[in-house]
Amino acid sequence: MTSLDKPTDHRNADPDGTGPTAGDGATGGDSRAVTEAALFEAFGGVRGMVETVLPGLLFVTIYTINKDLHISAIAALAVSLLLVVVRIAMKDTVKHAFSGVFGVAFGVVFAMMTGNAKDFYLPGMLYTLGLGLAYIITTLAGVPLIGLVLGPVFKENLSWRTRNPGRKKAYAKASYAWGAILLAKCAILFPLYLWADTTQLGWVLVALKIPPFLLAVWLTWVFLAKAPPPIDVFAELEAQEEREKAEKAARAAAPAGDDPGHRT
């Protein structure tokens, strides 16, 4: 059992909060492996990326061929729903597929309302802008968004805020990285929304789906792999419950041992 599987004793923690101490019991390789697995789970892995890219790719491909907004929009929405159905049929988590459905649905509704095919992409672009700002603002406020997202995945919840300063610093760096990457992406897309046609904007959007995302995930992995291991608050709660049960059992047994009727 590594320190990631049991409560962390921070009496021996690194006073600077910059890295695990010898008493932590987890090797650097263990920490990196756990971090990689957690990021893979949180962001959906390869399948999640496919589900993110496919609807938009289908929309711009069909629109490039026939310039028909309705067919392109319906096809994109249909494939998003199909991805959810496949997830449900396989009894897999649907959170990534559902987020794709909502994003595509908003784009379809907006484009249909305005009659402008480029508006299919506008809700997603606004979401990207808002998310980029959220990463920056929450970090400046001392509660980096990436820590709120990944804390439950690492079973540490919000313990990093007050009990694990080195980890909080890593989350802050990762959140700044996410914010900067997303805002840089917006700096490319919004001028294209104004100046480019639908197909040009669509293909640039498809091209910018995965590389910035992978860069942000990789930087998050780099920062967290060098950070102190997470405090497993669930294991701590279980250990506390076990101690309370043992103390209760000991108190219950004490009077029986002191009963005068049992004395010789």
C-alpha cells in the first residue's frame, strides 16, 4: 500500500510543500502513474477526444460538400446522440458524451435561429472563452479550477487548499496553463468568426480541438507529477471511523472487567 492509498501523516511533510518526503512511502514513478491514470479518467481519454471532435468534424465535412445548414446540423446532432446511446448500451460513463450532445444542441439551435451556419460554432467558442477566464479568475481567487475538477478524482477533495500547499501550487500552475491555452485559442477563433467563411472557421476549429487540449493535459501531468502526493481524505475518514469503533468497544468492555461480581 502506497501513501496514495492511506492517510498521509503531515507531521513529516516537506515544510516548503514542494515535494514528497522520505516518509511518504510513494516513489516518483508511483505518483506519476497515479497522476496519469487520474487525468486519463477525468478527461475521457482517447474515446472522449473522439466524441468531442466527431460531431464538429461531421458538420463541417457535410457543409463543405453541400452547403446545407439543416442537413449538417442534424447529422452532427444525430451522431452526438448515437455516441450517448453507445455509452449507455455499454454501461459506460456518459458524462463526456452528454456534454458533447449539449454543446452540439446549443450550436444547432443557435444556427437555426440566426440562419448563419457559422453560429453553429459560436456557443462552443463562448464556452471556451468563459472557461479560459474561469481558470484564471479562480486561480487568482486562491481556488484553482483544475483542483476543484481533479480533487475528487484523486480522493483528496479540497484538502489541497489548506493541508497540501505544494499540491495547491501545482494546481495553480496547471490552471494558469489551461487558462492561457484556452484564451490563446479564442484569440485565433474569434477573428476568424468575423472574417472567415463557415468552412474555413470549421476546419480551423477541428484542427484546434485536440492539440491545445493535449498540451494542457500534458502540462497538468508535469506539474502534478512533481507535486506532493494527494491526501486520501476518504481513507482518513475510514481510519477515523475504525478508531472510533475501537474506542467505543473498549469503553463498552471496561465496565465488565471492573464488575465486582467478577472479582475473585
